[in-house]
Amino acid sequence: MISINEGDDAKVIADFAKKSKFAFQIVMNNKGGPDVVKLYHVQAFPTNYLVNARGKIIARFVGFNEEEMKKELRRAGFKV
């Protein structure tokens, strides 16, 4: 799972992720680096991606829908 963030402070996001016990990567769209918002076609926040072991995006979630995420994680072989 990859989540993309833009506009928030990296420390605030890291603290939030730790407090929330997130077990996935949050990518920051930093100035001077690649524009991940454009690369991943982010249209709204939050946008999250489920990526398989080969790096292929197998699911995209715009907004937060826990049940849909769990469904796709189960489909990918995870026990949730």
C-alpha cells in the first residue's frame, strides 16, 4: 500500500502515521523531486494505491473506504 501526500508537513505526517500504526509507505510530493501527484494521476486526497510485488498498481482508492481496501487486500492474498 502506498499513500501520497501533498502540502502537509513531513513530520506531521510521520507522527500521524506512527500514532495511527500505519504499516504502509506515505510518499511526500516534495518540491525539487519527481511530481508523484502527476505520475500517479492523483485527483484528490487521500489517494492510496495497492501495489503488487512487481510494482504494478492493482487497486486505486480515492478517498477513504476501509471496507473496499480490505476487500482488495484480501483479493491480493492478504489476511485482514
